[in-house]
Amino acid sequence: MITLKNYIEYQKEAVVSKEILKTENGTITIFAFDVGQGLSEHTTPLNAFVQIIEGQADIVIDKVLHIVAEGQAIEFPANKPHSLKATKPFKMVLTMIK
């Protein structure tokens, strides 16, 4: 058993990730983003589900801004452009499903 918030630590001016589970049907990865860090716009052929477990993130999906905070979650539909930015440090769990 793990406590998700404590499973990964922030690193100054960096994005840190650890894969928790990988199967033929998808992955679960935990991330820690320092303030100002993010992922530039991209797409993926898989559906994704993001759960914010600490802090808050600006998430843009198909040109629509979503401010997602601790305890909230959002879906990234397959093949839709999306990006993330840390307006304050945040941690998230990313589940990708085939």
C-alpha cells in the first residue's frame, strides 16, 4: 500500500514522474510539478484520466482552460490536444487506458 501524496517529492524547477503500474492495457503514473513547470501541448491516442492529489493545475484541453485543484479529476479524451501548467506546485496521478 502507498500514500500517493508521499510517493513522490518535488524537485526545484522540474517535473518528476514515477510509473506505478504498467500493463498491456495502460499505465498509472504519478507526477510532481514545481511551480512554473508543465507539459506543452500534445495529443495521445489513449484516453487519460488525471487526478490532482496536491495543489492546483491549469489544464487546457482542446483550447479550453480548466483550473483543477486537489481532490478534483479531469478526463483527457484521446487525440484531443492538451497541456498542463503549475501555477503552484502540484502532484497528480495520470491513468492512461487503451
